[in-house]
Amino acid sequence: MNVAAKLIKNKVGLLRLAEELGNVSQACKIFGYSRDSFYRYKELFDEGGEAALHEISRKKPLLKNRIEPQIENAVIAMATDNPAYGQLRASNELRKQGVFISPAGVRCVWLRHDLETFKKRLKALETKAGKEGLVLTEAQVIALERAKEEKNSTRRDRNASSRLPGSARHLLRRYHQRSRPDLPADFYRHLYQGCFRQAV
């Protein structure tokens, strides 16, 4: 059951409870709705049944606040052409092309099209290149290689940390905590990482 169905169920339940109790105020108090809302729901329910309540539950977008389609398409193209760009850099590059959009607007478009992270933009680039058979630019190839390197380096770090004995890490942390309790917790993390780098 999705959220809209739950909301409609609550509104219908409010109307039915008010009928059973014969007291609108008591029903509104139990369900946590105002009397004004109750009468609005009752009027809609009387006119169109549960379908009318469903229409009021649906969030309608404010089209006057929506970015123009050609600007949105330019932002999407910039995200796939240059996946390494952040929202500020993408906004500045689009401004150079004559497309005026703020960095927050770029982020909103990315969120709407599921492109908000570097990894998601890379994935979109790979699918676009696979579908359309595009030849990748140098910047796109560099971004893909950088992502592969990051993926491999995290794998190596995980494998190296598994080689360190757990008891040695524990003893090192306990020793430093016992000797210098006035030092912050981040200090121990840095000590651990330094010891970890030396062990690898």
C-alpha cells in the first residue's frame, strides 16, 4: 500500500467515524484533522467518491517554477558529456554556452533524472555510449579511468585491512587511549591509519 492509498484510507475513515459517532469534532480530534479539512473532504467525497479524494492527495507540480525543457535537456547533455563536473562547474560551462541556470537548478535537474552523483553520471554516460555507439572524448575517458582506479583502490584497502590482525589494532588503540586520555578520538583514528599504512 503506497502513501497516497494510506492517506485516502485515513480520510475515508474520518468520514465514516464522524457518521458513526454523530460528532464531527470528536472524529476530527481522534484522527488529528481540522473541522475545515473534514468538510472539504466530505464535499469532495459527496461529489465524486474516493476518486475525488485521490485527486486531492496527488501532489501537482508547479509548472511556472519548472525549468524550461531546452535548458533541462542542456543540463542532462552536460552531465553525460562531462560527468566529472560538479553542479557549480556545470552551471558555469552552461552559462558560457548561453544557457543560464543556477548551480541549485542544475542539482534539481540531476535529482529529477537520477544523475546527482558522479557514479550515476558515469553510468548514464556508459549506457548512452552503449546505445548510441558514441566515441568517447578524452575527458570522458579520463573520468571513466579515474572511477576504475578509485574502485580498485578501495578494493585493495579492504584486502590489506583484512591482513592486519584484529588484536593488534585493538591493542594499539587501547594503549594510546590509556596513555593520553586528553587527546581527541580523531587522533586515534589517524594513529591507526598511520600504523595501517606502515603495515601494508
